[in-house]
Amino acid sequence: MEIVAWVLVILLFVVGMAGAIFPILPGALAIYGAFFVYGLMVSFEPFNWVFWALQTLIVVALFIADYAVNAWGVKRFGGSRASVIGSTIGVLIGPFVIPGIGLLLGPFIGAVIGELMVRATFDHSLRVGFGSVVGLFTSTVVKILLQTVMIALFIIWLVI
């Protein structure tokens, strides 16, 4: 039973890390779920309230940072609320509409369209679209780092 638990935990970790790149996957929630799988199938004993508090804070930080960092990228390059919304929509649907490069083009196109809708110039809209890609990359790096910390804390708590 412990082998099955570890296979599921590792699978959830992989899905979680893939979620840092592909926003349709549950990301941090998959990693958080792996802790419950381990606890239910092996033992909750290694995890005290400090572990759960830290992990929960990281998950909350990830949800806030995910939106905030993308919005920062758009705003940093002069974008409006419409371009933030367009970029967010582009992140979600881009990979499906344009397989392969939709993850990059989706937020870019969404931000450009959003900015054009508020009557910005095309040059300004392109700059804002570039900002959305900068925000996406920054957000991805933050997610990878924080999710790696989540997994590292899990391992540390098991070893201690």
C-alpha cells in the first residue's frame, strides 16, 4: 500500500509542477493533495500544525501571486484593466485554441485585444502584450519556486 501511495504522491507532484507551466492543470492544489494522499494511505503523523500552516500559506500566496504577477506585467508596460482581463482569458484559452504556442500567444493576443478595446494605439497595445508575456514568465518562475518549496518541506518533514 505504501508503494501505491508513493506512486500517487509522485504523480501528483508531477501534475503540480506541470501546472506551473500549463494553467489548466491544478498546480499547487495537486501538490497539496499529495500530502493528503500520503496522510490517508501512509500516515498523517509526520505533519504537525506548522507544516499545514506553511503549506496553506504557500498555496494562498501562489493563488494571489499568479494573478498579481500577471497583472503586474501588463500594468508595468502601461496596460489597462481590459488588457489584464484579456491576458487572463488568453492564458486560459490560448493553449487550446493554438496548440503548442498558445500558452505564449494567448496572453499576448488577449492583452493586445483588451488594450485595443479601450482605444489604445496599436504600438502601445503591442507593448502591453509584451508585458503580459513578461508577467507570464515571471509568474511561472514564482510558481515553480514556491511549488518546489512545498515539495521540499514535505520531504524535510518526513526525514525529521
